[in-house]
Amino acid sequence: MPAPESSLLQSWHHNARPWIEAVRGGAIESRLKVTDQAILLAVQGRQPERVLDLGCGEGWLLRALAERGIDAVGVDGDATLVEAARAAGSPTVHLASYEALADAQVDIGRDYDLICANFALLHQDIIGLLAAMTALLVPGGALVIQTLHPWTAAAGDYQDGWREETFAGFKGQWQPMPWYLRTLSSWIRALDMAGLRLVDLQEPQHPQSPVPQSLLLVAEPRG
């Protein structure tokens, strides 16, 4: 049986086309109402000139940042998503696995004011990747991470561990995706082990919803 990390990447290879359609067709309500705006505001609040979008997918955030005058570079592990991002007007999008990035095997540029990971850190071992990304920041730079809110997503089982997203309710043919849920304390511990310190924590929420739609973390290198 393949490791969850391998299955995670494989699911993205299979789901790339329906994912592009879902994002560009506005099929994900939480993104439209809350989380897209939340990541944009968090990025703009740092007033960066140059941003790396880690796990950029089909490139919606790259395009949104470019429209706001921000130099946005993308990287993703799926070739279909990278090509879609390039075709939609983002010329600088790299194809690289997270393992290659963690081991600094690929040149994706450096001296970024900000690196963002928008629902893109879904695997278990993220410390090496976070540390590698930290090395690409300018002095005073930061990482902005938006992820599933662990309390909401845990569904009563609030502990670290692999879960499965079946994409129930989405149109198209989807392959189930394993993803790793980490508690809030686990997120903070991972940042600390990667040489980062948490400087802001937000829980974006729609005014008509009783639960947070995401967890948003801003971290800066220690030192």
C-alpha cells in the first residue's frame, strides 16, 4: 500500500482537471465567501513586493496578486496545474515536488518578501520544507499559511493524524485525497522546529456561520 504522501500527490495528478474547473467555476463556497479574501488581506497587509505562492495550483492567487502590482512567483508539484497557471497569465511558475524543495534541489528564486501556502500544506512532514522556505526570505520576510481549521475539520477527533477528503458534493470524477490534520499546538510546534515564530493567528469566519472557515498563521524567522 503506497505511503499517504505518495497517494496525496497522486490524487492531485488525478484531480487536477476537476480542481481547475471547481476553482475557476466558483464551486467552493467557503473560498468565495471567506478564505480567498482572507489570504489576500493577509498578504497585502505585509506590503510585499515579491511573493512566492507555495502550492499555487491553477494560479488564482498569482493572478490576484499580479493585479495588485505584486510580483508573484508560483511553484506546484503537478504539471497540469502548473501549465494551467502559466496559460492563464502567470509566466513564472515552477514545477517541483515538496521533497525537492525541502532538499533545495530546484532553483525557484530567493529574496522573497513573503511566501504563502494557501491550503497547500497537507502532508505530515512539513518541517524541512518550512525551513527551506525560510531560507528564501529577505530579512524581515514572513510565511503566511492558510489551512483547514483543525477544530472544525477534526469533526470530534481532535488529534494529529491522516484523514481522507472524498470531495463529496463536487461535480466530476475525483480520487479520494489523504491529508494530514494537525492540531493548533502541532502547527505552532512545527513552526518553531523550522526556526519560525508565530506573529499572528487569525480564524477567518463568515458572519452567518458559527464555525471558523480556516486557520491563518503568519510566522517570521527567529533571530
